[in-house]
Amino acid sequence: MSYFTPVLPDESAETVRGTLLDIENVKTWKSPIHEIPTVFVLRASNDNMNDMSTSEWQNQPFSINSKISQSRGQSAEEQFVKVCNAKGWTKIKDEKALEHDYGSHVDAMIKIRDNEEMWVDVKCCRCLRKGWKEQSEYFFVELNNTGWLFGSKATVIAQQIGQHAFLLFDRNMLCEYTVQTVKTDLPVVPYTEQSFERVYLRISERGSFTITHALSVLSTKKAYEYAGCGFLTM
């Protein structure tokens, strides 16, 4: 993927709003990946996070810093852990390791088999524009090389689609899908609700620095059919 050049916004870009997905319908979706990607971990070691490297996608040429409500994010994480517990999976209490490596973008380490853990970044449902209703038909992805998609140490992205309902994505496969899908050769769009498979830029000031952030919106169903590896609900 080549670097995109910020140009004048495309005012004619398609607008999407999205709705909350019907869970019964989602249960019929087919995931192409039948094994949840895991990390082999010996818990006697304190170097697990340091030893786990990010993927080849870390070098993708993007910049972004998408901010999500902390309260909504925490609620989604709590729901995800409850769903895992109901399945017989347990959360590894290793908050010290997570805090030590904040840039890992790992919200929870879930033990699913002996010495095998699913390292998860949990994403909550979001509206496509401030003031609009929460939806799960689409989801945002970060496009920078240090963000939660391309620069993460997570093996799985858990996207919330409803109360106690999550779709699991193989993160590396989701990277591949994003690279193939987002149209970086087209003009950027001026509004987040126009960023379906397009690039939206957000300019922010930090002291004397001006930072350009970029993100895109993907179809939950289309992405799942390419990179999905499981569906969890109570």
C-alpha cells in the first residue's frame, strides 16, 4: 500500500448511518477461520509481552489517533470477560504486564487451553457521527502503524455488536482485508459517516505540533466473512 496524499475532501462521498445488527442473523454468518489465533505462554516467564512482536503490518504508512469514550470501552471489556467466563475461558490476571506494555493494545489475556492464550483488543459499538444512534453494522479501523490494528500485539480483535455479543477477528487477517479494501487512491472525505472504505483525516493540535490522524469504516459482515474467527454471546 502506498502513502496517500491528503487532498481536498470529497463532498460527494456516500454517507452511511448503520443500524444495530440482528444477533440471530449474525449467528448464520460463516467465519473463514476455524482456529482462534493464540499465543503459547509459559506463565512462569515475565517476558511474554516483550517477546511477542507485532506483525509485518506495523510498517503500514498511516497516522491516526482515534479516541473512544473510556467508559464505553471499559463496559465492553467487562461484558467480553463475562462472555468468556460463560464459555469456560478465564481472564489471566496480569494487569502489571499490560500496564508495562501499554502500546501492545491488548485489553485482556484469555486462557482458552493449557498454555494457550487469546490476546484480545476489545472494541465497543460506536455511532458513525456524534449524536447519532449507536450501531454495529459498521466499525472503525485505525490506519496508523502504531495503532490498535497494524501495530498491536493482540491476536484477536473482539468487536462488540450488541449486549454481551462479540465477533472475533483474526487481527492479521483483518489487517490484510483493510489493506485490500480501503481506497487510499481516492480523495479523503470530510465526515466520519462518509468514510466507508475511504480515508477520513482528523487534524489535532498538541502543543506546538499538528498531528494528522486517519481512520476508515468497514462493513462488519464483509470484514467478518474475510477475517472472522468466532462469535461469542451469553
